[in-house]
Amino acid sequence: MYLLISQLFIAITGRNIPEEAFDVLFPLLQGERKGREDVCLGVTDYSRQTPHQILLGSIPCEFYQSWEQFLELKKKMRTKEWKNRYYLDRNTNIARKCKPVWESKTIWVDRTAEEPWTRLNYILYMKSEEDKKVVLHNINQYGDIRGIDVSWMNCCVFCGEFMRQRSYSFKSDKSDIEYMCKQINRFGYNYGSNFASSQKRNISGVPICGLCEGSKERQGEHRMNMLSRGDWGETLYHERSEDYHRNLGDMYEKPDIRQIPVDLVSGNKTPLECVITYWELTDPMSDYYWHPDLTADEYMRWIEHTHLSDLNFDDPDLLDDDLWDQVEEDPLCVVEDVIDGIIQQLEESQ
């Protein structure tokens, strides 16, 4: 049975089943029939995902506080009125249908509030980027609910490759997905509603595939394809076209690297290691902005040179200066410094 599942996985996804899945699958496949059915259902759901994803937000809570209420919502979404309002492209001579190829739902209980309440994450998976834009426009233009584009959360920010395993964890996560997207979009990481809440590690940060994360060559190769956010993270608007990056490169001056010593070697292995968060690489207002006209090696050497030039190695005590006195945080130390200064002035005047 495990061999059959492995072959199905390769046929559907084009990849070998992860080795760590064996510890989970083997007991299920040896147990009751329900365990085997759950495995087959998981593989099927895994294959149905697409990179073009829409999260439905602001769904009235009376539609999912019980299973019967949720079935009423599903029934409403199957009506002709719903389909004509949201799944129809009206910009063509002949109206074109843009129905989702799959839908996923995760109903969970939110216990972060004073009183627990039932929440719903509902995601539409569209066939193409064009269909996604049509349905997004229709939902936000004509609907009582909101459509949020969450496609960027499951595609590598460098190469744009669809990260199917991350997407599967994303759709199954029992947390506020819209809040998660906003946190990662603004800060580069989702710390949850509080720092104590645990988050799934593989979906808690900016999506970066395993091939690009540790590869200087791939990061340099896909520089003009990197995902860039708009409005400094205030909205979920993103760009990743070559024209967009080329225009930014023309607007902002390329750093002068002629003064950097030829033998200077960066202490980082990739441009990603030069920054705290990924967004600093594509933000032209950041001190760590990766100008499109710089190669990966040039960028890393420039960052290394910038850091070294900010340090004064001839200073015996880097903390003993006027700037440190200005930002001293302990009020008692500030008072002591003032008193010592007054005493010194009195002694000098006598």
C-alpha cells in the first residue's frame, strides 16, 4: 500500500514522497481502513492545489457556527445567482465562466479571545492567474464578503516556484490566515497574536524554497523576478515583474563599488544572509536595498564594506563617546554624570 501511495504521489506531483512522511504513513496504512482513506484523501487534496489562491474574508459568522449552518453556506455558493455574480468574466464579448477548480475549508475554534468562538478559513483555488483576477474583482466589487489574494504566501519570493507542501500546511492551519499574511507582509515573520503562541515553522515566514534559500547563484539569477511589496507592508499589494525592478533601478542610483578593495570577501554566503528580513532586499528606502544593477557578489561585498566603514577600529572604547551619553537609558546614571560634570567645573574654577 505504501508503495502504491508513493507511486501515486510521484504521478500526481512529479516528486518523491518526503522521507519523513514514512513515520506518519506507515502506522496509518497498517491500521484501520479509515486511516488508509485519510491518507488517500490527503494525497488527493495535495494534488488539487493551484498557485492561484483567494481567501474569502468577512464571511458572516452565522454561516459556520455549526455544521448545519456551514452546509447552508455551501448550498448558497452552489446557486446560479452566486456563480453569475462572482464566477463570470463580464469583460469579454461572450461571458466566460471562471469557476474555482477546488475549494478548501478549515473550521476551528479560536481560544485567544476571552470567550472561544468558531472561525473559518475558506480558500478558492483558481485555474489561472487571469481567472483569479476576475473573481477577486467580482468579489470585492459586488459581494458582501472580501477576497484576499494569498497566492504570494505559497510561491517562492525569488524564483516564483509554487511551494505545494507549504500551501498544504497553509490551508490546514487553524489560525487567522489573513492576520498571518499581514504580519509576514509587514515584519517578514508571523509572531502570532502574542510571542508565546506557537506557529508552524514552515509557514511563519516569507516563502523561500529550499533551492533558493542557500544558493547565491539562484538568488542572483532571479534578482529581477523577486517579489516586492508595496506601501511598506501596509497593504497586500505586490510586484515581481522585471519592468518593475528595472524602473526602480533607474530611479535610484547604483552604489559606487569602485572604492571597495578587490580582495574584500563577504562573511555571508548569500545576499539573503546580509539582511534581517527579506523585504529589506527589495525596499529601495532600506539601507540594505539590493540594486538591480549589482550582482550577488557585488552586493555582498558592498554590504560588507559598508559595515566595516561604519566601525572605527582605532577607538579603544566604542561606547565612550558623546553619542552614548545622549542615549543613556538609566536615569540614575544620567544624574550621576551631571553631578560629576558640575563638581569638575567647580574644581577647575577654584
